[in-house]
Amino acid sequence: MRAVFGLVSLLVVLAIVGLLAKKQLSAVKSAPTLPTGVAEMPAGFSSAPAGATVQQQSQHMQQQFKDNLEKSLQQPRPMPEDKKADE
């Protein structure tokens, strides 16, 4: 009896997961897509030159990331003010 209950429970859970997966996949297929070339770039990044190969685009993005990282590391950190304890 216990094995039958376990098997039935497993089948019910499998059916629920299957229905949720089907619903999610149908929602993904019907989602609107952006036209080619309209993908948004993160702030601080510019697009690679027109006609660049994938390798050139990748190198351009890596260089921009390194430049932005170096720029942010050069900025001084705000120092916390010393709180003097009342004695």
C-alpha cells in the first residue's frame, strides 16, 4: 500500500512539473524578440565598429571592461569618519 501511494504521488508530481514546463515553454516561444542590432548595451559600453568579427567584438568588450575596472579602481574610496567615544 505504501509503495502504491508513493508511486501515485510520484506520478502526480511528474504530471504537475510537465504541465508547468509546457506552460513555461509556450510562454517563451510567444515572447517578442528584439530586431537584429537593437540589443541594449550596458551603461559605459559602446558597440564595436561596424563589420567587426565576433573575435574583434569580444576583444573590444574585454578592453572596455578592463578600462572601466581600472577607472573604478583609481577612484578614492570614501573614508568613514572617526567616531570619538565619550569618556
